[in-house]
Amino acid sequence: MSVKYVITDIEGTTTDIRFVHDVLFPFARKHLPAYVEQNQQLDKVQKVIAEVKAELPDDAGLADVIAQLLEWIAQDKKVTALKTLQGYIWQSGYESGELKSHIYDDVVPMLELWHDQGITLGIYSSGSIGAQKLLFAHTEKGDLTPLFSHYFDTNIGHKRESQSYTNISAEIGVEPSDVLFLSDVVEELDAAKAAGMRTAQLHRDDQPTGMHPIAKGFNHINLM
């Protein structure tokens, strides 16, 4: 039976992980203090500040919030409030033209082919949905967002927990066995497989491999 739905990770899968770590993360870290200070009156930023304060002592001020966010960046924490804020900061960079997203050369032709064949495409990343849409809207290869029907982040669950993939399957209304999940991380693929999804590991660097089909690029993935 062929795949009906393909869900793909971003870092190390569609996009060079070095773009995220060497470009996006430093951009957010550099601009975070000024962005929070200058935009603290916005409802969306106030919500982030409130979520961070909930993790801090009652007398925490804005400087403490900024310090906590920077610490989370330094620790590469997958905290939803941080990911949301990073998305806002990246948006300013994309809109100014300062940022353009990297996409591997093998990705777009296959996404377009699968899309034309009637296969539904989705994204699941630890980055916020807003950040995901920004990344794919401002790539070196143009706006790719029309290819994707769904975006999922850690609000659906963490990527190394099988329940997250069960939740995604229920959300999209597709049986897990008809879904192919693509990632470069074995633990994420293990979780998806435990939920009944098909899996394939993108092996672009020297990361560890597991018991999943290996693909050096999207053009090596078999949907049958």
C-alpha cells in the first residue's frame, strides 16, 4: 500500500541543521533582548513573558525573563514559550530580507512531485508553527508553504513520545499506517514507529542510525 500522507521534520531533514544553529539561533539570541523590551506591550509578547514568569520567582521582572530566555537558548531547551518568541524575532528578519532559509536541493522536486500525485504533506518540528511557516515561506527556492496542509509543533506533544504521533494521526484523520514520517533523529522515528507510522531516516551527516530505512536525500525515499 502506498503512503497517503508524508510528515517531515525540518532540521537535518529538509534544512541543513547548521542553518538553524549557525544562522537562526544566533540571530534570535542577538536580537532577543531588544525585541522583548521594544515589543513588551504587544499581546503576543505579553503572553510569552507571562509563560516565562510562571517558571520564575514571583518577583521576577523583565530583565529576569530575558535572562531566562537567553539561558534556555544557551541550553538548547525545547520550551514552547521560547520557540514562539524566536518565531516572532525570525519573522522580523525574514520580512526585512535579512534572513533566507536553506533547503536541500533534493527536497523541493520531491515535495512538488508528491503533492502533484495527491499525497498530503505536513511538517512536525520542535520550532513553533509560526516559525515553520516563516522558514518555508522565505526559502532560497521561493515560497513553499502552498505545498503543506498541516503544521505541528510541541503543542501536539514532544517529538520523542509516541503519543504525539497518535495525536497527529487523529488530527489529520489518516491511519498511522498510511503516514510516512521523515526525520534525521532515531528517537523521533522510534516514537513515530511505535505509534504505527512508517518511517525513513534522512542520513545527511554522520548521525547515529537505527532500525529504519535510510535515505541520503528525498530523492531516495520510496513511498510504496
